[in-house]
Amino acid sequence: MSATKRFRNALLVCVLLFIVQPVRRSDAQQNAVTAQHDGSHDFDFEIGTWKTHLSRLQHPLTGSHTWIQYEGISVVRKIWDGRANMVELEVDGLTGHVEGLNLHLYNPQSHQWSLNFANVKGGTLSVPTVGEFKNGRGEFYDQEEFNGRMILVRNVWMDITANSCRFEQAFSDDGGKTWETNWIAVDTRVSDGAKKAQ
């Protein structure tokens, strides 16, 4: 084989090896991936027993301004070392009794949580809202059917302290241009002594 052919073959092998090599990340890109927030314990603040004040808009997306008030307890249990938890809600108001369950599940690949709600009347899990915490605020979204129409749903955790937090749910029927809040839960932690007295 001539020197020209050998050189051409060697050059071809080098080009092919370069093409099939995995793309290497720059140091800055690699550090950004490494530093990505592990949110697997973002819901740890919620573990425990809470006194819950719940305000629910009676007829969402109808122009209603009538709110129904409830009082009760939420009990939150850690599952899978905090990478999941289960919330049991039980509240009473003038219009009746509400029992619900919320299963929060962490996805380690996406670093996001899914919130999966069920009430005792329906007995099935809702469409999960999916999202994450940033700067002490958790935002979770989904798209689901409501009164025969597809709407956007937003769930937000905010005002989080060691002994209190606030949860709001809002609906949008215009693609997220406007939001109507329809569920507000303000939770206050129940101390161990208060739990024993119950």
C-alpha cells in the first residue's frame, strides 16, 4: 500500500473516531449539572401534624365570589426516607365534611415532584400536578378537564416556615393568561404536647 493510501486511511480513522466520540461538556457545564438541586427532601418541612384552615371557592370559573370555610387537621407522613410523603386531610365546615389524601412523589431523574390528590368521595387519584421548589416556593402544574373543558391547574406552596405554610390552587381557562385561586389552605404546626392532648 502506498504512503498516500496509508495516510488517507489513517486520516479517515481519526475523523471517524472524532465523530463517534461522545461530546465532552465544558467544566462550567459539568459543574452546573453536578450542582443541580437535589429536591428529594424539599417536602421535609411538611412532615408532622397541622391545624388546617381551608377556604374553598364554591363554584370556580363561574364568576363566583362565595368562599366556604373549613377547619381541621392534616397529618403528613414520610415515605421512602422523604422521597415521598402522604398527606391525610380531614376538615369540617358549614357545608359538610371533606376528607382527602395527597401523595407526593419525587422523580430523581427530573428533580421534580408530582402531587396526586384523591378525595374519599371519588376514590381515584387526580391528574398529577408536576413541579419543583425554587427559592422557598413550590410551583406545580397540570392540564385537566373541568366542567367539560380543558383547563390549566397551578398548585403553589409558599410562606413556608418551621411552624406554618400556605398552599393555593388556581385554575386558568385562558391558557395561563389569568388565574383564579379556588383553594387556600393555611397550616399551623401542632406541637407534640397538643397532639397528645387530642
